[in-house]
Amino acid sequence: MDNERTITDAMLAAEIDAAGKNFDSHEIILAVARDNQQDYVHDLYRWVNSEAPFKRLHSQLGKRIKEICTIKGIPHVSTKASPDIFAQGSSCANYEK
């Protein structure tokens, strides 16, 4: 298995476009994981030897979501607690279209 990411910016942008007026990065990450399961698992596997593979991948995806939102002119309006993939509240970026 190669180390190239398979979750593309186009996949992230499609989920951002499909999101409601208010959304956070956790919601986008969960939607990408749901709609692109093989790509998500492939990218997660890159971090398998890390202490926190989900956290590492999600941090990377969160940065890419922020970049895409900046390009699209969608402002980061706040940071908030939101359930992560394990249903635990953790801080993430909140956006408003």
C-alpha cells in the first residue's frame, strides 16, 4: 500500500458544499469517512504506527478543510466542542456559509 493520500480535496470540498449553513470540521470528517470508506481507511492506515492514528489523520484533514473553506470564502467563525468519531467532545473549527 502506497503512502499517497486518497481522500482528495475534491472529496472534502463536495462534503463542505453539501453541508448546511453552519458546520464544523468534525461533521465534514465524518461525512467523508461515511461516503468514502475505502479512501478513509487507506489514509488512516498511514498512521497505524502512531500513538493516536485517528487524531493524526483528523488533524491533517481539519487543516485541509480550513484551507478549502478559505479558498471558498467560508469563514471560520469559532472553535467549539463537538463530538468526534468516538462521540467524545473535543475542540474543532466551526464554519458558517
